[in-house]
Amino acid sequence: MSDRTEPVERKGAGAPNLNPNTVFNLSKATVMVVDDEPFSLRLTAQTLLGFGVVTRHQCGSADDASALLKSHPVDLLIVDAEMPGKDGYDLVNWLRRSGVDNAWTPVLMIAGHTPASKVAKARDCGANFIVARPLTATLLLDRILWVAKDLRGMLETSTYAGPDRRFRELGPPEGVAERRGDPLSRGKLNLSAEGGTAT
Amino acid sequence: MSVNWVMRRSRLSKLVNQPGGVTVSKALAEAAVQTEEFRAEAMTVVAAALDELDAVVAAPPATEDLPAWLERVYFLATRISDTAGPFGYEDLCAAAFSLCELADRQRRGRALDLPPIRVHAGALRLLLAGDQPPAARKAVLAGLAQVVERTRNPVD
């Protein structure tokens, strides 16, 4: 495998086109928000309350988040990419290889400007989707509903752990371009309901 | 290369289709109600970040302090962009994002080019005031884009 689809949207791309009549239920979902900026943390959590999410864990650092992820079930992780010290990419990279029950929890990474030095880190971190700021409520809901429908398999190799980066059935959110490299033939895979191995 | 696969439907994908719930329009309306009280605080945070940016830009660093200085400029630009974004201040966000790009380039090039940073700080102040017509705001952003383009490194 070489160059695969990157689940990264370009700034300003992929304007949400949500159907206002779509019904969803997040009342029983447990969502964790991780952001070192207290204002953004509270704002995102409050937005989730508007979406009907009752159980919301708020963490101000990757260390706080990883401690909680070891012991509490989480259905969706929303992480700020840029944090001092251990950043959002480090957290997700750790999570995917941690072996904890939450290891394959869907992750939305929220990124503003991505420094050139972190582009590869962002690509390889294992998030389901990297959402470009500015983070409006419409964009957040659109990406949450997209990631809820994301049925891509999770894969683990020596260099990457996370969702299959080629969008197969669902495709990226509307307006977000995907980039295909060398498709991996499904015919060569030995897939089962809970897992499988390909070489 | 060995690849281990996990084909498992997430709990989120099951929960989201449970009976009950709300429509998208109702959820967005409720989110707007829930977050409206944050708007004034957001603009206070943005104004404070811009005040600090002005102070930082007014005191250019010694050579040995350049990385930390550019890091601070970058941080303040991201704070402005991240805080103003959810409330629809797209012009302000775009200008702050442009400053992020500029500071990141100078950080990588390890060289200070102060005038374009000053231009960005001034533009942010102008856009925050919000008393410019749309065409003028668009022209400000176009000017910033030109400034950033002119400072592009050969490696970019």
C-alpha cells in the first residue's frame, strides 16, 4: 500500500448539505471532547448538548483523556489537533494501539491550521476524519452523522493503525475530495465479522 | 507487510438509529440556543488575543528569541481563528488563518519578516471592527493573500 485516501478536508471544502428532516438519536451516546482551550472545550460540549448528547466528558489535555479512555466507554471522541505537549494526533495514535476497549472508537479530529511539520502526523494518526475549522454547529453535526455511518474496517500495520483510508462504500462527506492510490484488492483479504488478517 | 483487520460496527452507528431522537433542524436550532450565550465571551477572547498580538508585534524579538516569538504569534492567530469561527466571522478567521500560514513559514525558514506580520495584525483589527462594507473586507483578504504569496518559500 502506498498513497491512500486521506480523511482530511481542505479548508472551506465540503459545505454541509444536511437534510433538515433527517432524524437521529445521540441521547444515549457518550461523547468525549478533548481541547486544551477551555472556551472551545465548553463551546463544543454545549453544542453537543444541543444535539441531544447527555453524557459528555470534557478533557483539557491528552493525558486526562487517555486516563479516562482506559476506564470509561466512549462512543465518539472529538479531539483538538493542536495541543501543547502531547497533541491530538499523539492521543489518537496511542489510542489505536492501546488495546483498551475504546481503541477503535470513532474519532473526529478538529484542526485549524496544520503546520507543515505535522502534515504526515495528521495523515497517519488514525482518526476517522479530520475536520477543518472553523467548526460551526452545522459542520460538526454533519461530520458526526457521517462518522456514525462510517463502516470502514479498522486496520493495523507496523506503520498505521486506524480506519481503512480508502473510502469504499460510504465515500467522504459531500464536497470533500478523496484521493485514491493503489486500491487493495478485497479478494486477497480474509475478513471475518470481528477481524481478519491480510498479508 | 502484515495487516490485521477489525471489521466491527461502532456502537455509535447503532445508537444513532435508535427510536426517538430529533430532526437535524431541531438539533441545530437547539445548538444555536445553547451556544448563543458564548458569543459575547468569544468576542472578548478574540479582542484580548488581538491586543496581545499587537503588543507582541510591537516588540520584535532578538534572534535567539525568534522561535518562541513566532510560536506566540502562531498561537494567537489560531486562538482568533478557532474562537471566532463558530460564530460566523469568516473574514476574521480567514485573516487569522493566513497569519498562521505566514508564521509557520517564518518558523520553518528561521527568519523574521516583520512587515507582513504587521500587515496581518492591522487587517485583523480592521476586520474585527466590522464597519467595513463586504467589498472592502474582501479586498483586505485579497491583499493578505498577495502578501502571503509574496513571502512563499521556494520549498513550499
